Amino acid sequence: MKHIFIVNPAAGSHDCTDEVRSRLASFDGKIEYEIYCTKGRRDATEYVDRVCRETEENCRFYACGGDGTLNEVVCGAVGHGNASISVLPCGSGNDFIKYYGTADDFNDLESLINGVEHNIDVMKVEGKYSVNVVNFGFEPAVVKTMEKVKRIKFMTGKKAYFVGIFTALINAMKTKAKVLVDGVKLGKDCLLLGSIANGRYVGGSFKCAPRSLDDDGLMEVCIVNKISRLKFINLIGLYKNGTHLDSPKAKGIINYAQGKVVEIIGDEDLCYCVDGELHVSKNFKVEVLKRAINFAVPKKIAEKLGIKESEAVVC
């Protein structure tokens, strides 16, 4: 197997290329590996797709960046039976891997390289792909602000996210949209936020989908109806801890369902996020591709969680 480390120099607070190269030096002669530095948006997707088409050799691609880098690697690997993916955390946000453990778990390079591959679901969103969460309503407003403030020195990660939340509390408290899960309407037509999840975490530490299983062929859909700012502030702790689906405080406010196809129908153009990347459309559809890609979990974590090798279905 060839190990290919896709480094996004723009991810996180600094370029981690030299750090990755230094850490991999101890594996010289032990594994076949290479480092590829991305040159801009979509470059990782194009590179992974090209490598997979040009060789029959099994390749494991490590996203060395944040969730955006992982998303690009996923988009390039979907449909290729000779590809598997994993993460070497270098970004300011690595939400998807929190499903399994911590950034430290994935930074154990020996355990990661000897990781256990298992097949996981992927969400297809209007020709794009998502491995973690698709958001609409409040969350894209948060991301819009984050994109601006992240240019300010020291304003990265959780700091930028909380600035985004504060700004969205002022100007993004309602979105008009109809949500259909497998053809059945969910929630009201005026909502605060909606999430469609394969992973469990968003925004660095918010456990938006505590019941999610990333290999069951189902997406977790959570709709928070339009509420006052005061109620939202009272609920945000529940949302952060992942107790919002079961708390009596959220009764009548949150609507939850699992499904294979989710349709969002807006009155006007809607902003939505695919693994943190902003898009705009009046209507969009999300569908699950069951066990469509191989994801490598660090060996120590796989043993702890009882994860065994499995082979992905090529979609």
C-alpha cells in the first residue's frame, strides 16, 4: 500500500508541511509514502482522483489539515475501490474524527499508519460529497462570519466560531424552509437551524448528532424551530453536550428523524454548509451512500472501539 499525505499549507495557524515531513522521516524504508502539498481549492480532490485513476495500487490518503481538507480528499476518493482515507490533524477544526477519539489519537503516527480500515457512509449533496455534517439556517451565518474573522491574527478555531455565533444571534434567527425526510415533512416551515449528520460534532465542540452511526446507511436530521434568543442561549449548553434530543427543556422545540433522503425547499436562496464550506441554492437534496468509502482508524482506537477491517462498496 502507498501512503500519501495531502498537506494543506493554509490549514490551521501555520503551514505544517515541514512538521509532517520531519515526522515521516522515521518511517523511511519502512513504508512507501509521499507528501503532496495542495495549491488551492479543489486541488486535493483533483489530485486524489487522478492518482486513483492512474494506478491500480491501493493508496491511503491522509488529509493533513482540517475538515475542509478531509472533505476534498473524500470527494476525490469516492468511487475508487483502490482508495482509503484518514486524517492527520493539522487544521483549526477537525470535527469528524471526534466521532472516534481525539486529535492526539490521530496524531499517533505509528498507530495511524497501522490503522484499521472500515467502510463508512458518505452523504451526496447536489453532486458534492460530505462525510460529516450538512447545515442550514443558523450555522451558515456563523461560518460566514468565521470566514471574515479568521483573517485576524489569533482569531482562529473556537474563538472565531463563538464570534460567529454572537453575530448570528443578531441577524440569523430564522430561516424559511420546508424539510422532507424520506418524503415526510419534519418540523415547521420557519426554523432556527437544521443539521443533517453522518458524524457527530460541528463547530469544534458541539455534539449536534449524538446518536449518529457513520456506517448504518442513515442520516441524522435535527431541526430546531424558530425560538427567541433567550431560549436559544438556554439551549446552547444542551446542544454543546449532545443532550438536546432527550432534554425536557427542548420538548416542542426540536424535531428529529433518521432518513436516507433529505430535501430542503426554501422560499428563496438558502445558504448551507457542506463540511463547513458555504453554498447557496433555493432547494437542495442530500442522500446517503451506504458504506461508500474506506476510513482508516488508528490501530489503538480501533482496538478500543472493536472496529474490524471491512471493504467499502464502490458507488
